[in-house]
Amino acid sequence: MEMIWKGSANLGEQSWLFTGILPRVYTAPASFCFDYRCRDEPIKDDPRLH
């Protein structure tokens, strides 16, 4: 599903964010943590690009 998230009425269209979700279709590996407190290395599917 794709949608436009309307962040703030005060900022108007400037705050809109186009985003999407894929429920139960794709997730990161179970051992990967996205939290800022984790020390996991970023997932790099092609190290030549980073």
C-alpha cells in the first residue's frame, strides 16, 4: 500500500511524505535491529555501492 502522510497542517504540502508498506511481505532478518541503541552494522546487499 502506498500513501501520502500529511504531517502538519501548518506546513501544508511541504510536510507531506510519500510512503508505503508491504505487510507480511518483506522484513529484515530476525537478528537485525533497527533501533538507534543497537550496534548492528547496516545491511549492505552490494558493498561496492557504499
